[in-house]
Amino acid sequence: MEYCPYCAEPLTKSYKICPYCKKSLDTELLKQIYQPGTSSKVDKKKLLKIWFMEKSHIIYPVITLIIGFIIGSILFYGFAQAEFVGERSDYRNQIADLNKTISDNTNSAGSVQQNLENTIAAKDTIITILTEQNDILNRVIFFTRRLTSNSTITPNSAEDQDYYRRNILYLIRSFEEQQEKLNNTEYSVAKTYDLRSVPQFLE
């Protein structure tokens, strides 16, 4: 039975590295450390090889750990990158949906606003027409009162009658023009006025 020259542990077979103390037992390699012809110059490559053999039980696990760490980092980065791309795509889709919703709401609000503006404009038109008609009726009443205050049954003179007739006919035409405009709107007239029946002598 052989024994390790370093730790004196029994060796059941030939080893290049002692399984106990991890020292090199490769005698041929140990002999090659010293170059022939000199007693002090050491072959550094052979010495490094022996050191690597003796430390292989540490070096290989460390290398394996480093390689595993590198591979794991690459895989983790790849998974993280894929997840980031997926999340970015989801965010882009959400942003697109939000932009579409905002655009639809803006268009809807613009349509509602336009409808309100059109309704207000139509109401303003009706109010303007009714105001003008009211003004015409007031003027008709004014001329009628003026006529009745200056005469009993008929005008004082032919000139007064002509003056009254021309003004009343002008007001009637103006009123009918406004009434025609009013009929073209959405305003529902509850009562109509026939101003031509007011003065009996306009024919």
C-alpha cells in the first residue's frame, strides 16, 4: 500500500492528486519542474500546471459558478427584455385606446357643442323675428290710435287717409315677411294675425 508523502494517508491506488490533501503526486511532472543543467531555475509553466491540478477542486466549481452566473444573467436579461417588450406593447395599446377614447369624447363634445350653438342660433333668429313683429304691431297700434284720436269714423282728409293707408300697408308687408321667415323656422305659431282685416278702408 502506498502513502501520500505530504499527509501520510493511505492510497488504495495510484493518484495524480491526493484525495485528502489535494497535493500533486505526479512525480514525472514534479521532476520536470527543474530544468536540466541548473538547480535553481524553475519551469514556471510546469509549476503553474501543478498548482492548477492541486487547486482544481476549487477552480472548477468557481469556473462553473461564474459560467452559471453569466448564463443565468443572460437568460434573466433575455426574459426581462422580453417581458419589458411585452409590457411596452401593452402600454402602447393602452395609450392608443386612451387616445381613441379622448378623440371620440372630443368629437362627441364638439358635436354636442355644435348642436347647442345651432339651437341657440335658431332661437336667436326666432327671437329677432318675434321682436320685429312685436315692433310692427306696436307701430300699427300707434297709427290706429293716431287715426282714431284725430277723427271719429273716417280720417279728417284724403291726405290723412292716404298717409295712414301707405304706412299700414308697409307695416303689413313687413309683418308678413317676418311671418314667412318665422314659418321657415322650428317655431310653432299658436296664433296668427291677419293685419289686413284691421283697417276696413285699406282696399
